[in-house]
Amino acid sequence: MPDALALVLAGLLLAATLAAAATDSPRLPPALIAVPGALLLTALGAVGRDDAGATLREVGPTVAFLVVVLLLADLADREGLFTWSAAVTARRAGRSAQGLLGRVFLLAAVVTAVLSLDATVVLLTPVVVALARHMRVPVAPHGYAVGHLANSASLLLPVSNLTNLLAVAATGLSFLHFAGLMVLPQLVVLALEYLVLRRLFRGQLRHAIDAPAAEVPRTPVLALVVVGATVAGFALVSLIGVGPVWPATVGVVVLAGRQLATRQVGVRGLVRAANLPFGLFVLGLAVLVLVLQQHGLEALLADLLPEGHGLLALLAVAGIAAVLANLVNNLPATLALLPIAAAGGVPTVLAVLIGVNVGPNLTYAGSLANLLWRRVLDADAPGAARFSLVGLATVPLTLVGATAALWVALQL
């Protein structure tokens, strides 16, 4: 198939898939476009079957892990983990609205790092919004904190974001090595995000909280133990070359076994929580991006990405990745950039991750997490212009700060 025709077809299918993901309609899930689209392009010869199969085998383990982690987060939520965590957060904040914001930051950062950004957006956001309303404080600063950190707090661990999982698979970094390189960039991003958001919303955070804190429910001991053991398992199995899907699966088996036995959840509920259509969407998307790469996109991006591991080169890589994420969404941007970045080495890959994880806070289109966050907030969600204005205050600063911190970490 001619390059121009393949590019047009793949581009149209990609745009339709992302539009379906943005609308999030149950009648037209994005997988219903991505998977048939990938099959169509393969049948037409836009991509070879062997190449498509190799891509699916490469992305498959990452998607399997994503499904398991989504299920683990849902089971932990059913145990009351998020409600308990938010209540404890409110208790420790006392009467200070600024104190509450700081503790919501810490909570969102931990949930994102350990249970992935999907858990932060889908499970933690509604709890934080309900908490803000109960304590009679403005929803906006706390809502923005959770929404922004769903993206920017996902730098720390390979399991925090699907983009990280894809990058680790491309570079071969171990769990501990990845975390060691990204801990300083993550701390810098959290500090800058907090300072900027606290400044932007200083008027809404000025008054003391005059409502009683929410009652702290029973401590979800089992969920805390299972999640903690699962994270420890991630680090341990990486030392022996075993995938993180296995400790996550053990955690799911423990929580699901208990909840099935007590009829707290049924098999249908588990299947729904695993969100298998989303996994199919990612697989189809990988093939669509592969077609774009093979017919011109990879050559274009190779010309754009600078060589070298100096600070200026890493800043340019992160900036290009952030711009691409806001143009086409961070997931296809990651799939498109990783093969080229991997050839440039680990520093280039990690700079790409900073761009595709921090950069999406600039526009709603930047990540699927943003679109889910807007849907969860509903009437409290800011307009696109307001969202981007807040993003302009945080993204350039955090992008530069995180990349500079990465450069320092690489020197150390």
C-alpha cells in the first residue's frame, strides 16, 4: 500500500479511536474502532502480519499487567481503602484548608505511584470531591491536585502508568533501577505542583475549615497488607527477572477470594472491573501507531529528536514528547516515540516519559486520565480554557524541573 494512503487511513482510524475514547460512550467503546481498524489495515497490507504480531506480543504483557492492576485497585476500593485513606487525610489536616491540600497531594501521589493513575482518577477523585464537600471547602484546588497528580505523580514506579510499563519493556530497566533514577524528578514535580497550585488557589485556601471531619471508618487491614506486599513483590521479582504481573495476580487472588466467599462481589463485577475492552483498545492502538511509524512517522520523529544526553538535549526530548502528547494523546505518543528513544539510550527514554507523563496536564486531550477526570468531576469540572490556563502555570515549570532533576540523577 502507498505510504500516503496508509498514513491517511491509519490517521483517520486513530482520530476516530481517540474521539471514541474522549466521549467514553458505552455504545461505541474505542476498542470497537481500534481492533477492527487494526485488522483492516493488516488485511489491506498496510502492515505485515508478522510485524503486527510482533507488536502485539511486545505490548501484550504490559496490557495483561494493566488489567490485573485495575482489578486490584477495584478490589482494594471495595475493601474501603480509599474511603479510609481520605478520612484519615481529613483528620490529620485539622482545620487548615492548606493542610488538607497538602495531605491530598500526598495521598494522590501514593495512590498513583502504587496503584496507577487509573485508580487515582476513577476511584480516588470521587472520594476526594465528596470529602471536600463534606468539609465545606472549595472542590477546585483539591480536584486539580488529584487530576494533575494522576499524570505527574506517575513518574516514580514502572507500575504507575501504562507509559512507564511500555518504557521499561523497551529499555530492560529493573524495577529498582527505574525508581532510583526517577525518584528525584518525581520529588521535584510534586514540590513544584504543590507550590504553584497553592499559589493559584490561595484565596480559596485562606479560610479555616469550620465543618467536622468525616468519621474514620474501620481500618481495611487486609487491603493495606495486600497492597503493601504487592508493591514489595514488584521490587523483589524484578531482581530475578520475573514480570510484575505475578505479584499483582497474587494480590488479586487474595482479595477476590475473600470477597467472592463473602459475596461482596460476583464474577460479573470482577470482569467489569478488569476493563478488558480497554486492554483490547490498547492492543489495537499499538497496531495503528505501528502503521503510522512504518509509513513515515518514525522517520519524521527520528529527525526531530536530538541526539546526546546533555541537559539541553533531554529538555528538547521532553518538550517534543509533551507537545506530541497534547496533539495526539500521550498513549499513542509514547508508542510512536519509544522505538526511536530506545535507540538513543535510557536517558532519552526517561526524558520522553517526563514529557508524556507531565506534559498532558496542559490540555484535556493530553491523556485519557484527563478525560476520565473531567467525566468524574461532572459539574465541578473546569472548562477546557480554564484547565489549560492552570496547566500553563504548572507544566512548563514541572517539565523543566523534572528533566533537570533527571539529568542530575543520571550524573549521580
